Amino acid sequence: MVKAVVGEESRLKLVEDRLSQVEIGLVIGKLSKSLDKGFVYDLIPTPLNDAGEPAASLIETASRDDTKKKGSKAKPQSDSSTLFIDKDWIAEHARQVSRMLLGGMMVIGVYISVNESCFKNSTTLLCQTVKVAADAAPSFDSETDERLLIHISYSPRRWTCRNCSLASSITSGSLRPCDFKLGKVLASLKELRCIYNFSIRLPVHSEKEQRRNFSDVLRQGLSSHTKALKSAKCLIDGKLVIEEDQFVPDGPHEVEFLLPFMQDDEVVGVLVFKGSVCSFAYLNPKEFILQALHDIKEDIIKSLNSRLDILCDEAEGESESVNKDQEASTHTPTSKQVLQLNLQFKRQYSSLSFPRRVFIPWLASAYICDYVLPSETIEVIKDHCVELMSMEAPQVASEILELESEASLVTSTTKSFSDVANSASKSDSSLSVRSAGTGNATSVQSATKSTPSTTFAALFVLFMSILVGLILLFLRS
């Protein structure tokens, strides 16, 4: 349980200076179970909704008759107001921001700037808001059942932090006070970079009772891969990581994940999901090396799921904006068409390219990420930075890192089972991870190839064995 919270002094001081009215937003940081401590990197205000209204506001509840009574004084506005919160809009903001955060960073709660009396009268509503934000931006670790609620009172000016338990019933009783202080957090973060190369073959089963399309098979495959990656053993510089009392050493290091073999039967096709994921993770100095590996795994899985969610969102937008007749006359398949393919009856080759990941400078030396569709340019990320993260977009294109090259974009293709079986002996298979601190990474790959020379040697050995057998049989007779 988080008992103490440290906030980045340089960022929170700027937030305090700009606050003069009701404001609500997201708390970005990390909750460390091993240290029983929380780290707050930044507070991001929730933007105005589609109607141009703020996500939180005060509503007057005092009766006019009470204020007109002779000899009675009108109550101050702070005592006669209740808090209104657009929880759905905050949940959507949390979902979008969560996609842009890298390993070791997440939406760890909600902050609210309001007077003391209104805060005390709205604790249950605020707990519910924290819960919907947590549901929209879930943690990779299912055991993490707590989030933070930071209250900034501007009359008088004071910061308080409370731990909100998601496991208990959402009431004011689920809040527990935390020690809160300011310090330098971002400058002490350790950065880890990882290139995760993968090639996953997801079987398409002959399920007559249930039709499953492209996106369904892909989601189930990602879910299975998530479980395998969670339990995967890790090698660092060729040594198995088993001890928890190790800190992350300095310098570049080679990281490998040992994934278990998967067994499947009764398949009618195969969905091949392959590509490379560039992953970042940020670690506090006193956290152990297993936490670093956990954050890398979380970032990889979250990145793959985010790309699929973006494609599904784009497909839904396509179905609303594109005319059916025009779509039918187009020879190039859209993402909507591919995602809705029924793979039980699909016998032709089809493919779908996922969005590529780019990295944008954020705070100190830390980065955030965004995703660019194959049909988009890097310019689209500027609006996301301003609207979602309340930050200035990079003015120079060279500041944006494009570490996922065009040749290694994440793609998924469907093939019949016979096509995959015939081509298996001709293709290379590799599954590797490259990781480094702030240096270059070294690739580790395993390949299986079938060449004409090895085939000829096998036939020659077989012929000689038959010949020797016939000679021995003749001599015995």
C-alpha cells in the first residue's frame, strides 16, 4: 500500500501558479509496490469536452428565498455549491493519455482544484471519478488496486494526497491519507530501451457455432501472448534473472525473453502476427531489476493492444463517413473490411499494417509516444500533444524519434493452413529482444534454414544405407 508520495517539484509548482478556479485532470506517475511509495511526474488538465464545457464545475444550490430574508447573511459561494464532474469525458481522456505513456509511467489517479468545503461534500463523487479513470487506463499488474486523489485547495492554498482503494466499495471511507512532499523525481529516472522482435502464428479454429473475424482472432492471440510474456523467464547478458535484490546496472545490456511453446489443434488457417516494437521504460533508482523487466513487458503488451484499438476506432469512423457504394467500388481493402473478415471461410491471402510508434520529448529526458497510421504523416501528433498532454508540440521534426523503421512495422496476415505448412521450411523463424540503457543494442536471433546442400546430403546417406543393406543381405544368403 502506498504510504508516501513524492511529486516533481518543477512541474507541480507550475500547476500551482496557474490554478485560480475549479480544475480537474489526471495524475501521471508511478506506484511502486516494492517501495510502498508513489511518484508524481506531472498533472495534466482534462480538456474541454465536445460542447466546449469543462470537465468539472460548481453548481449553485442555495435558495434565493434564503438570501432575501431580512437580517440573514447570504452564505459564501463555496458553502452553497456542489461539484459537477463529467466522469465519462475524464475516462476518455485517461484512455487516450494512457496510450501515449511508456513503461514505468501510467495514469495513477485524479487531481481536483476546489475549495475545502466543496471537496468534503464531494468525496464519494471524486472516488467514483478515480474508479472510472482507473478502469479506462488499467494497469498491467492486476494486483494494483489503488489510485491517488490529489486535492489542491486554493482557499487556503494547500496540497493533500489520499490513497483510494479500488477493491473496496466506492465511498468516502475508501480514502486513506498519504504523506505528500515535493522533490526532484524526473532527474533521477533511469531509462531503458528495448527492441522486441516477434513472429506469432495465431491458429484459426474451425468453430461452426461461433464466427470470429480478423480482429477477434487477433485480440484473443494478444491475450494469450500477454499471459505467456508475463510468465516468461528473462536473461540479462546470458544470465538467468532470479534474484530480487539486484538493481539495474549501468551501461547497455542484452535482454532475452524465454517464451513457452504453444500447442493448438484443429486449425483451418493461421494468422501471422509479426513485427518489431520499440519500447521505453523508466525506473526509479531504488527499484529492482525485476521491476524494470516488468515495465518493459507492460509497455510491449500495451503498445500492441493500443495499435489494435486505434485500428478498430479508425474502422468505426470509416463505416460512418464513407459511402457504401464508394467503398464497394474501391479495389484497395480498407481497415474496416480487413478487420471484419470471417477467417473461418476466408481462403485468400490478406494483410493489415499496424500504426507505427514514434517518440516525442516530454519532461527532462523522458519521452512519451504516439501512433501514426500508414496513411498519416508525423504532423498529426502535434494536435495530440497540445490537446491530450497540455504540452507544446516539437517544432523540429528531428526531435521526434522514429525508431521503428518501415521495414519492421507491425503487420498481421492471414493464410490457409496448407500455405503456411508449405512455406514453413523456406522461412526463417526468430524471436528476440534487444535492450540497452542509453546506447546501441545488439540483436540476438535464432534462424532455421533448409538449403539444397543439406537436402542432397540427406539423400546420399539414405542411398548408401539402402546399398549397404542389400550387400549384407546378399552375403548372408
